[in-house]
Amino acid sequence: MSVRMLYASEELQVGAYYKPTANEASGVVGTTATYSRSPCPALNTLANHGYLPRNGRNITKSVLKAAIMDIFNMANDSATTQVSPLPDVFALDFVSTHNFIEHDASLVHVDLYFGFDPMAVDSALAADFLARDDGAGMINTTAVARARTDRETVGKAGNPEYSLSASLKQTAFLQAALLLLALGKGAAISVDHARSFLVDEQIPSDFAKSASPVSVAALTAKYVELVGQA
């Protein structure tokens, strides 16, 4: 008779939260850790709540598309765009592939050059971002745009292998747009919700998804606004 270890997350219902420890999980491409994770906090959040496979493996594009449409109210067109570059079946660590979706100058992750696990949230970067509130506990569009610009400036100065192509810079600003539109309130995201999603990778208990689906048109408009304020 074979005996298999029961991992902590396996008995949880879909929606319940479990974030694996750094000893249990990794975002290194090809990891054999129990839990595969990524540098994308939204994807990790979905896995931590069981809306994606909790081990972060054997995820199909259709399952991911359904999850982001349901939980984050992504419109069909934007959800299709988000999943289109991915393999039909993948593990979350695939997203760590450098200069594919993962890129230098992330808001809360250090550049790959410095050798840290791609899933690891840098406490100093997170603290810097969360400190950019407007005095009322909200991080607005201008603050997010300037955070993006500051990360690029620091990267250029401190990473001898820094690289952020025009297309990846566009990706980075679109990710910032997603942060505001899908995880926040559109014009801003609260410090508490930003901490929950970006650091804890947990859906806040009082989270309410966007009242209207987050479409390609909405993302494009927010992208233009962010670039204009960077």
C-alpha cells in the first residue's frame, strides 16, 4: 500500500486561503518544489485561494481565463488577450521566464540578475510602493505611474544587465493598469488592498470586483493615462 503525504492546502475548499511558505514553493522556472508560483501576484492569489490548481501546475488557458473573468471581472476580450501568450497547459513558474512576462523593474520584485527567487516579494520595494499613498490610504494613478518610472531609474543605475524593451515596458504599464482596474477601484487602489494582493497574495475580505468588466478599451485608456503621468 502506498502512502502519500497530504499537503496543507489539499483539504481546503475553493476560495479558502493558503499561501505556501518559501520552503514549500518556488517561482524558479522548472522548479520541483511542492508548489509552483510566479512573479505575478494575481496568479499566485488565484492559486492560493484554489481558483487555480493550488500546486500551481497543469493549469489550462481555459481554466485561467474563467478564473480571471469570474474573480476579477475581466471582459472576454481582455481575458483572451491575457492568456493568449501562454501554453495550452502550464505551471505558474513558466511565467518567470525572463523577458517573456516577467521583466526587470517590477514594482515589488528585484531584477532576476540579483539571483533571488522570482516569486519572492522584496520587503523594501513593497514598503516603498505602499508608502506612496495620498494621505487617505489610497495609491492613485499618478503614484503608480511614478513608481513605475522610479523602478526603471533604479534598475538602469544598479543592474548591469538591465533590460526593458519597448514591448516589455508596455507590458509593465499594462500590469499597472490591471492593478488599478482589476484589483483596485479604477482611479486608485487602497494601501490595504495593495498589501493584501501584492505581499500576502490574498483576496481581501472586503474586495469587490469592478462593477463593469475590465475590457481591452478600459485597459488601454488607463495605460495611456499612466504613461502620461509617469
